[in-house]
Amino acid sequence: MTPGRTSPGRPTLGPVSAPYPPESTAKPASTSTVAAESEAPAGGLPKRRKTARQWAAETPRGRTRRARQINRELAELYPDAHCELDFTNPLELSVATILSAQSTDKGVNKITPALFAKYPDAAAYAGADRTELEEMIRSSGFYRNKANSLIGLGAALVERYDGEVPARLDDLVTLPGMGRKTANVVLGNAFGVPGITVDTHFGRLVRRWKLTEETDPVKVEHAVGRLIEKRDWTMFSHRVIIHGRRRCHARKPACGACPIAPLCPSYGEGPTDPAVAAKLVKTAADFR
Ligand code: SF4
């Protein structure tokens, strides 16, 4: 969806003129799950929100269908979703992802051009002067731990993988600095192997959408992986994370300016007044 485009019965993007659903036209909700689910045509959004009771009674099939519809809506909303870390090969993405812990992608992208030039391969990280390396990555925070990870990563790649980053999750998670989240980022974005990245945004949103109640990231990954087609895992992760950054904030989500509202059991956790909600929406420019 491009800004300004609207569809009947759903919130608009940007300045919004009416709450969802329009209070004056909202009908009493049915208590029948079947009837409620049938109100969601295969290709469109439901015409009215479900009640809490109806959400609680959603069938596994209905949840899968809704998850995929959320994915389609997010794809329209954020057609430019992508990995925001700059990289040209798996090693660079591995390094950038390690540096991004407790830091912003924007901040990491400022550090990495000089870093990648100075350390072009795994052997260069393995033999790095620690003080020099720490100084180059200092602004990303936790620079001592991150320097340890980068030196360890280089050494492990040289010793065990001929200096190449392996393309298997089981191998990646054995490398210094590589948790499962980092490994999935590398797999999905550097190797094209579908992976779900569960960060704090992703976990918060899929729980708000009641796609899962799990809090353990690995369990969240598996639960959502059962709902979303495998080929979409990587892009779904990007879209959910962007939605978390721009609209569905931890505190004060912009519910009144959220196109996912008809599919969201947590609609109303944030302001539903369109004018108030619109002020909470962030754009790509806010992260440049
Ligand atoms: S309706 Fe509110 S809680 Fe639901 S996804 Fe949108 S912003 Fe988040």
C-alpha cells in the first residue's frame, strides 16, 4: 500500500479521517466463530472487528489464514522492507549483525565501511590488533565483548570453515558472537535461506496479534514458522520489525493509524483516535 491509498472500512495511512470501525456504523458482533471467520473474505480485510470472545475462539486454521493476511497487508504497507545493515557478503553481514546488538543499524552502517576495508576477510579479524579493533567499533557499545566476538569469529572461520561463513544454521550458531537470531539474519539475507528473526519487536507484535503466546524466542520462531509459508519467513521478519518500529510501539502503539487493525486482537492498546495515532507514526526518515 502506498501512502494516501485507502480502502473502504479500514484506517488510512498518514492523516486519518475516521476511527476503525466507524462507531456509528459498527454492528453488534456475532458470537459465532464460524460466522465471524466467514466475515473475512479470502482476499480482503474483515468488515468489522471480532469481540474478545471471538478472538479467543479462533481456530488454528483461522489463525494461519489471519497470519498470512497480516503478511500480505504488511507487504503492501512496507514494500521497501529489507535488511537495513549495509553489507556485500556473508562475512560483512555477520560482522554488522554482531555489532548491531544493543545498537542501531544506522550507527553500525557508519562504522562498517572503514571496518570492512581494514578487515576484508576472516583471517584479518583473527589477526586483528585488539586495541585498534576496539577503537574502530567503540561507538556501537559493548565494544570489548564485540571485539572478542569478531576476533573469535575470524579465528573459528579460518580454523573450521576455510575462512568462509557456513550457510547452515547448525554451523552458524557454533560461531563466537552468533546467536540464533544473528544466524537467521545471515542465513536469510546473505544466503537466501528462509529464516525468522525474533527480536523484541517481532516477539511483541506476534504476541499482540495472538499468533503465539510463547515468550522464548526459539519457541516463537517455531510457532510463527508453522503459520507463515517458509519462502516468506525472511521478508515477514523484516515487515514485522518495521511495523514494530514505525507503528506498533511497545508503549503507545498507533492503533488508530494502523492498517492491520482489523486483524489485530490488541487493537485499542494504543490511541484509536486517528489524529492522535497519526502523530505516533514514524517514517523511514525518522531512522536515517
Ligand atoms: S492495531 Fe495497534 S496493537 Fe494492533 S498491530 Fe496495529 S498498532 Fe499494533
